[in-house]
Amino acid sequence: MLEWKKEPIFCKRIRLLRELRGLTQRALIPVGIKQSYLANLETGKIPNPSPEMIVNLAKGLGVTAEDLVSGTELEHTFTATELPVRAYCPNNVCPKLRLNQIDTGMLIPYRFSIERSQASKDKVYEAKFCPYCGKKLLIACPSCKEPILIEDPQQIHCMLCGKRIFEKLTEEQIKSVKGQI
Ligand SMILES: [Zn+2]
Ligand SMILES: [Zn+2]
């Protein structure tokens, strides 16, 4: 059995594996792990990293996410199938809606969404504003604070709590989008 697999404490396993790979704490920045985050994780200050972060850590350390948690205290709470947290533009006249519509050929376009953690060169930042219209992105349902899941392009309510998240697209907005194609 590999040495790091014998370590049952997740934070210690991360540090051990990183050191075995000869990586610095900054080496995981390109996969979306900030140096400060990793430092806190390795010292046990972040006991419950999100599934998204575990997937990113695994990518950066060259193992599968399942192997990374296997035999640790996180083994039974981690599910790799969890969706990455996305941020949505709430603007019904966002130019990206038109572009989505052209791309997909759909009458009503899917809302523009972006992965919340964006990596650029050696920096990681959280996407806060829509790059197409500048409106503040929504990262969670304003009512239940859970990540937003979208099943249908016309969906305006939260799938978890049923409260409204987005304004309904008006006939005029749909028509004006149609007119642009
Ligand atoms: Zn937008
Ligand atoms: Zn909700």
C-alpha cells in the first residue's frame, strides 16, 4: 500500500501527498486551490472541504478524488457526482442569452452561467460579475442559499425551496431575442 494511503486523517494526507509529489502549496493554484486555502486545509482549519475542492485537489495531486478520500474521515460524506458550483447571470436582456440562443438554436435560451472559481495564470478568483453585461452573478438561491440548479431554460424558481430566483422572461424579451437571430 502506498505510504499516503495509510494516512487516515484527510488534512495530513493532503500534506503528505503534496510533499511526496515535491509540490509547493502554490503549485495547486492552476487547479483552483489558493495557497492560503491549502495552508488552512493542511493544518486542519478547514475540516469539511467542498466536493468541488476535493476534486480540484485530486486533480492537482495526480490521484482520483475517490482515492484521495478513501480511508479518511471524508470517505462517507464525499460524492464526486455533486455538481460544481456555478454562478448565474440574472439579467433577462444579457447579450449572452442571445449568443446561447444562436448556439443552441433554442427559442428560449439557457441562462448564462459560469464556474464560480476561475483560474487565470497563477491567480484564482471568484466570478462575481457577468462578463457579458456586468450584472452581479447569482451564486446561490436568495431564499435557501443552496447552489442554483437549472433544468429548463424557462425555469425561474429554485428546485429546492420553490422560491423565485429569476424574473420571468417577458414576451417582448423573448421576441427581441428572436429578432436578433
Ligand atoms: Zn449577463
Ligand atoms: Zn431555494
